[in-house]
Amino acid sequence: MTRDWVGWHDEYATPGSALARRLEVVRGHLRPLLDRPRSVISMCAGDGRDVLPLLPAGSRAVLVEGDPVLADRARRSAADGVTVLTADAGTTTPYAPVAPAEIVLACGVFGNIADEDTRRTIAALPSLLAPGGTVVWTRAGSEAETVRDVFAANGFAELAFTAPSDARFRVGVHRLTRAPDPFLPDVRLFTFT
């Protein structure tokens, strides 16, 4: 059975809901990173509400979302320089117009893919990032600890980690501290479930 992603995203509009709270944490981490025009990749971007309202004019961004309704919502909110694709976010190909990017968002990704796909995706992120690039990611519950470890093992330093005691969501921010890898198109990162 396919999940109703449009209905799932509607919970963002419910004040005090876990998704509304997570959104504010993600935006709180993004605001200082978007201090000037940036190049941004958003995987499984939904309707783009985490990043689109914050992007400075002149930014270049690619948002990739598989659900056509959510992608259309994002497209209607996108400014010049922002491309919204209704496509498979699990391959590197849609990110080519912006890679290497200064910021990659992987919010809502790691909780919906297999553990081995999480490891493969994090290991491939240096091919999507510019030197010193930053990843903002989410994952629910104790599984977030494994995600933190995988980032550390792949040349990232943790800048922030938010783990509210009264909610399951976790938000991490990691900066690439090693040299980036070359971008390779058509590399399979993950399969979204």
C-alpha cells in the first residue's frame, strides 16, 4: 500500500504537531546557513516548506520530489533559480544542475529507506557537496545515533544535533571536513519506501 504523502505533509500545518515542531527545528538550523545566496539540494523535498521560504534571492537550488502534487506545490512557491523536479530523489542524476552544492537537505529520507541505503547515501554525499558543504538531516528515535556515526565515519563533523525529550524526531547538521568526491551522474543512492 502506498503512503498518502500529501496527507502526511498536511500535518505540518497542525500547530504543536511533531512535524510542525520538526519543521521549526530544521528551519532554525537552516537560517544561519542561508546567510547569502547559496547552492542547495533538497532530497525528497515534499512541498519545499522547509527551505523555500528561507532561500535568499540569487540562490540556486534543486528540489527533487517523487509525489507530483507535492512537487507542484513546491514549484508554485519556487523563486527564480530554483528548479523543482518530479523525479526519483534516490539517484544523483537530478542533482547535476546544482552539484556540488553548499547545502544538502536530507529531511524525511533516512527514516524511509533501508539501513544499507542510509549508509550508501551518506557515503555518497561528498560527491554532491562543495568543499565544507553542510548536510541537514532528520531521523526518528534512537536510529539517529547510527546516522550520526555514519556521518562521522565518512568525513563529516557534527555542527548540531537536536533531540527533544518529548518527541521522537531528531535533526542533525554535519559539515564535510574532507575533500569532496567528484560528482557522478546516475548513481543509485537509495530506494524510497
